[in-house]
Amino acid sequence: MARSTTSEVKALLHSIRSAYSATPTNLKIIDLYVAYAVLTALIQVVYMAIVGTFPFNSFLSGVLSCIGTAVLAVCLRIQVNKENKEFKDLPPERAFADFVLCNLVLHLVIMNFLG
């Protein structure tokens, strides 16, 4: 039973790896950016758990900034993906401009929340 499970896992990982190797480079870069933003949020949560929550607004602003940026980057990835037929008429420049504008608004709100 354990052999069939490990072989199934290996087959699954191989199919995921082969499918992801066909992904365009610009989408891989966006994926890396999303992973970086989520990892930064996790580091902040671990730091808060170890040190404490004295400036709670700062902690909350930092985590919300990271998570908000990751969500906006996922939206950018969806809009830029050529295989997504829903956004086929949207040029990539427009999607990136929307991403930058939304990030600007997000970080203005975060800076206002800091006080």
C-alpha cells in the first residue's frame, strides 16, 4: 500500500513539474513575487509571536500590506495569462497599470492606518 502511494505522489509531482515548465517566464516571475509577499507576511507573524505585539498597528499594517500585495499580484497574473479567455481583450500594459494604481491606493491606506 505504501508503494502505490509513493508512486502516485511521484507521478503527481512529475505532472505538476512538467505542466509548470510550460508556463511563460513572466507568469513565473509573478508567482515568485506572490511567494515572496506571503513569506514576508509569515515572517512578520512569527516575529510577532516571538517578540510581542506592542505596536499592534505596525504589525497589522505590515501583514495586511503583504497579503494585499499578494492578492493584487494574483489578480495581475490572472489578467496577464494568455490562456485566460476572459481577459483576452485586455492588454498587459493596462493590467500592469491597474496593478500599480491599486498598489498605490493600498499602500496609501496602509500608511494612513499606521497613523
